[in-house]
Amino acid sequence: MDTDWRHTTKPLLRAGLIGAGHISAQHVPAWVASPDADLVAICDLDRSRAEARRDQLATLGQTDVAIYTDVDAMLAGARLDCVDVATRPRTHRALIERAAGAGLHVLCQKPLAASLPEARAMVDATRAAGVRFMVTEMWRFLPWFRDLHRLVEEGAIGTAHYLRVIGPREPMTRTPPVHATQPYFAEMPRLIVYEMYIHWIDSARYLLGEITSVYARAGRVNPAIVGEDWAVLVLGHVGGATSVIESSWATPTDAPAIRREGDILLEGVDGALHFDATTLELRLVRSARVEVIARYTSLDRAFQSAFDGCIGHFAAALRHDQPFESPVEDNLRTLGATLAAYDSLEGQQAVGVGAE
């Protein structure tokens, strides 16, 4: 790729982070890693959480950041170019509309919204304001998904027709707090598909193309939560490919360790690609021959690199007037397929997914 566009005299973007909770700890290093932006302001209703992110920034060598507990004060006083919304979904619309009204570009944590009409209202608000909008869907920036996509594009396994994801078993406790860092999981009426499978649904689209149908089976085992804690999805893709995704937050496993990523098998007419999360290897399988394509050194490092890649891409695209790899309109298709899983559960049948 021609990278001459990166050579620019445009000033670095001034970014503000809204929300200093659990996931923001991975957003902060990503902003520091970006050569195109500075994180200059952090806002959270809980000042101590914003200060914790400021302290994290200091350990990474950046000390000049303003702390706010009021979003409007930050939007008015921090001289920002863009905001990174890292809050829970129910707050997204109001925050995005306020940022767009202030003329700021928006990056927003997934899931974007609880419904497609709500998500479209956010898109409409940013369009009307003439600002750009992207969702922080960083799973496709994980190194094994980048490698899988590249190898499929290169024809390493011929035409790909089947993706299987067996997600990790990571049971929540059956007494509050059900999750050490995200206790609000207990209150979510839509849980494992909405919160977790959305990543794999986006990755399935990235690898096999648009989703045309969704069939879901799911349930709740843990009495301390409201939403589903296990699910199986079968996704139909344009052209006839199929994805199967299954995981559980209900019961433990005999695996050697809890993993943040699952076992991923991508089959094609000429072979298969297998990401093994227990060995952190990506292997190419053809007949009796197995070739190790890549070895990844650390899950933690890989996940931070995915945040770095996603947030860095957002900043670079803004600063250098380049398109987003996955603009918000693309992410609406991921959200639509995710929400279709709940329609399937309600109707106990496969449901079609239309193009957004």
C-alpha cells in the first residue's frame, strides 16, 4: 500500500475519552501509540476513574491531560477534534448527538445500540453535523483475523465455505458481583450474544462476506443474571458459506486456562486454516500436511495490538482524509445480524438479515 499520504503537516488530532471504566484501560495505550493523535482530555462521572486513566497515561509518558466529570464542559473547553465514547450502550445516543453537535468526529465502543432505529438515529445525527463516525469493533484487528483474511484473499484454501468458532468457557459466579470487572453483566437482558458474539459476527462477515440468515439457540443457566449465558448461532452468508459460533459463560471447562479467544477453524475447498488458542498457532492444513503459518506471543499483547490498530486506524483516517476500513454503515450490518439472533430465539426459527 502506498503510504505517502501519511506524510503531512496537519497537526495531531486532539482526542477526548468519554468513559473511564473497564474497557478504557485498553483505549488509553492505543491513543498513546497513535502517531496521529494526542489524548488530551478524559471525562467520567466518577472523577476517581478518570484520574486512574490519567495515572495510566502518566506511566506511558504522557502527563498533559485534562480531567472532567461533565461532558458538556469537556466539549466546550478542551478544544477537541474527536471523541472516543467508551461507555455502556444505553448512553451512546445522547453522547454521540452532543459530540456531533459540537462538530467532533466520533469513535464509539460496541455494541452501538439496543436497536437498529436507535443506531440509525446516531448515524443521522453525525451525517447532519458533517462529522465522521466509526465503531470500535477491534476484533477484526486481532493478528490472527488479519492473517486469516489475508490468506483467504491469497487463495491459500481456495473458496472458503465454513467458519467454526468454539468460544472459551468463562463462567460467571452465581452470586453478585457475577463478573469481577463488569458486574453490570448481571442486569443485561441480552448478554452473551449482544456483548460477546457481536465480535465474532463481525469477524465472520470480514472473512466470509455478508450475513443473509441467522438461527440461534440460547439459554440462561446462572440464576444470578437476567440474560442468556450460552448460545449457538448458525449464520448463512451470501454465496452459501456458513458460520457456526458457540460459547458459554455458564459452566467451566477442562481447558488448561481461561482464554479470551476461542478455537477458530476456517475451511475452504482446498484446505483449512486453524487458529488454536491453546498454542497460539495459526496452521494451514492441506490433506496430511500441516504448516504453522504464524505463532502469536501473547493473548494480552494481541488484544492490545487490536485496540492499537483500530483506534490508530480511526485517527489516521481522520488526519489524512482516508476512508475507514469499517465505517459505521458497515457496522450496522454487524449489529443487525446480532439483533437478528434474538428475533430467531423469539420465533424459534431462522430469520433473514437484510442489507443496511
